[in-house]
Amino acid sequence: IGDKHLLDDAIRGMVSGLDPHSEYLDDDAYKSLLMNTSGEFGGVGIEVTPEYGILKVVTPIDDTPAAKGGVKSGDYIVSIDGKLVSEMSLQDAVDKMRGKAGSQVILTVLRKGEKLPITFKLHRQIIKITSIKSKILDHRFGYIRITQFQEPTAKLMRDAIIELKAKNQGKLDGIILDLRNNPGGLLETAVQVTDAFLNSKNK
């Protein structure tokens, strides 16, 4: 094992001991993070987190092969293409689920309430993460769903509010901000979203 490999593993170990939210990012992991927050990639569209040595599905991204195929929040991915997730690093597992659009990946998952594992045969597609979805409800209220906090999310949300008002004769009785199954993202963006609804006089 080379010195760089040993050093990277040592840093990972030190950082993982800080708290559950800290993680060491090498070059490949950082590029993956940038794709998730600002770009697009070939994959099945699942936000995951390591738990019990396997992968827990935080949420399937809307309108992706995973969501359409029936993968649910709370599922545990135990194998990818027949290889055990417990024998992979998080980055290796994520990389294995990604690939060329149109290619197939087989996920085996455990689901609460199901006695036997469930197998999903999914075909990858280009995942373009749209962080904002909006519509008018009952001709009175604006509905805005934020699927995750990406770099352009705050601006997209403000644009969506303006568009909803324009569609509703310049007036809204209120706004429903839907954050269900939002796995998080960029802290600065989350602050910008909050800032759109608050001012310095709020306590």
C-alpha cells in the first residue's frame, strides 16, 4: 500500500471521529460533490447515507429511474450488481451506481416490513437535479418544493415566487414550502432560502 493511500485513510479516520456530519473529501469525492450540487451525471437518482455498514436511501430523486422503479426512503441497499455494499467504501458504492445512460444496474435492498430482499433492475439515465418545483394550489396559494439545496436554489425559488404571483394576478394568500425528503446540500444556500422569508426584526 502506498504512502498516499495510507495517509488518506488516516485522515478519513481522524475526520470521521469528529461528528456524524464531517467527511474527508479527496479529489474524486470532491468532484462527485460538485456534480451533486451543480451538475449532472449518469445514474439512477438516489441520495444515500452510510448506516450499519450498508447504504440507507435518504430519498430517491423525483422523476429518476430509482423513483419510478419503486425505491423508497428508508430502504437499505445491500448489494449493487451482486457485490456486497458492506465490502465497499461509500464512494465506491456511489461510483458503482453511476455510469453510462442506458446501462443497467441491479440493486438489492432490504425494506422494513418485507421479509425477503427486493431486487430492482434500473436503467441509468442522465440525472439533472431540478431543485425547485412549483405550482398554484386552490387559485390562492403558491406551492414550492425544494428537493435539495444547490448553488442556484435560492434564485430559482425567488424566480418561482415571482412567476407564481404573475400567474395569479399578482397576489398569493400564502406559500407552502415543501422540504419533505430533502437530504440537505449547501449550507449557504439554505441560509439564502431562509433569508427570503425573514428579516432582521424577526426573532
